Amino acid sequence: MKFLAITLIVHRPDPVTGLRKSTQERFREVLDNAVLAEELGFDGFGVGERHEWPFISSSPTVVLSHIAALTRRIRLFTAVTTLSLLDPVRAYEDYATLDHLSGGRLDLIIGKGNGTAQRELFHVTPEDQWDRNAESYEVFRQLWRQDRVTAETRFRPPLKDAEVWPRPYQRPVRVWHGSATSRESVDLAARYGDPLFSANVTNPIEPYAELIRHYRERWEHYGHDPADIAVGAGTAGLLVTRTSQEARRIYRPVFEANLAFYKRAGLPVVFETLDDFVERSSALIGSPEQIVDKVHRYHEQFGHTVLHLHADAGGLTDTQHQDSLTLFQSEVAPVLRRTIPDPPFSWGPVLGEPAHA
């Protein structure tokens, strides 16, 4: 099993202390967390893309390029690239450049994105967002594989024998499809034989497991080998301590502050109590043995081989968060690496498919 640390670069007051870092301090924290993730042995570091409050992750290529300069080994993920909002030609140029600068350490997770404000900012409607996502991905995919591209498009000017530079380093870049609630992203991933990354954050396990089962069915429908399937899954929180009692004691003020925030904001509350959150959400809160057991239970439903954890403290103190990540890597990750397989492909740069005219 492989492990990612991921941030959406949320920029709101700390849920427990009520203090908010400056924008510059928040970006510096992201960079420091990426360096820490590499030092601790994480396999990847992901940066989201959102174009609305309370996020400041509108330029993931810029942030990941800086992280690429500070690190040497860790793979760089987007989480997610909102292709429904982007011109696929411009997105290709940015990510191909980043891929060269990082030495082929880039993986993309794409998706239509969530949020009414960012959709309105880019004049995308609920009716056309899925068509935009699919069209953008089809063009993006061709650009990465072909030296010249011709494409009849609805949502950007058509391309005729177009050349786009720089030409890619990875041939091609690996693209995962982010999946939260809909079958459209699952079907798109299965159609192209691409890996799937389940959000697995907001709800209990059942709706995510159902979408992954659908992905496997569609994968075979499109004629792909089931042995080539790769699934990743997110988590709703992380705190690893020596005992479950200590973990719940430390995490309780974080949970209660977040619960109060959701209620004030009028957001749906799925888990009303900390005990319910620990038991039925994907959050990994408890002793190393409890975390291992919970990941195995999710693996029985998902068959996932990649797991993402929160890169941010998110209400914990910096010391608590770093101690938790360290304990995860020293006592949880080695067990999961032994007992759950890796994805069915090399974790390094993808260099096997040359571009062609």
C-alpha cells in the first residue's frame, strides 16, 4: 500500500484556538508539511484545487512546483484538478512544465470539482459541468499523447493540427479520476482504463463502496483486465496515539469545534458525536492497532491500494500532528505495506508510451 499526505489549503481560523494564520504563513505551512511528508517516508503529497472560500488552493501547479524544488523523491499529486473549469490546452501546458521541473514525479487526480461559487466564477452550469469535464479530459489526454492534435470541441475553440509545448516528460502522465458521489466520473475512469480515487470523507462507507463496485463493473464492461485496477481512498481525519482513550481525549475539541462550524454554516451533519465519527467515518483515530484494523476493514470493501491522509494539523497542535504522522509511519504504515498490495504499476515516472503525430 502507498500513502499520500494531502491538503486543500483551507484558510480559516483554527477550529480550536480561533486564530488564523496569514496567507503567507499558511502557504509556508504547506511547504513545510510537504518536506516533512518526504522525510517521514510518505509516497506522495497532494494539493487540491478550489476557487472559493475558505480555500487558497487556486494555483496548485505553482504550489507543487515550489514543493518539487524542495523535495527529491516524493510524488506530487493534484487533489483534484478541476478540468470542468479549465481550458485543457492551458492545463496541459502548466502540468507538462511541472512534470519536467519535477523529473516526472507528477500524478493527476482530476474531477469536475464541487462548489457553486467556483462554478459561477467560471460560468459553468450544473447541466454542462460533466460534459465539460469529459471533453476537457479527452483533449488533455490527446495533448499528452500526440504531437499534433485535431479536436472538435464545444467548450473551447476547436483544435486543428495543433502543436502544444513543451512536449511531455512522462509518456503519458498517470491520471486518476476523483469520485465523490456520482457515477459519471466512475464511468469516465473505467472507459479509459484509468485508476479511481474515492473521496471517502463526508459519509459512511456504503455510498463509496457502491461507486467502487460500479467502477469495477464498468471496467470489465469496457474490456479491461481486472488485474490492472487501482483504487485510492481518502480519510476524514487522522490522530494516532498509543491508546484509543488518549486519541479521543485529544481529538474531542477538534471534533466539537468542527461540528459547531458545520451547524453555524448550515452544512449537513452526518456524525453527531465523536464516538460515531470514530466508528463510522473514514477518520483514523486511535491506537496503531486500531488504525491497522480499520484500514483493513475498508480494504475489504474497496480493495484500495493507495490511502490519503491529512497533511494539515486541522485543529491539532503542530506537535500533536507531527507525532501522529510519525507514529503512523513507524507503526501503522509498515504493517499495511506488508499486508495490502501496492497498485499494479510502477510508482516512478511513466516513460513507456512515446508521443506520436
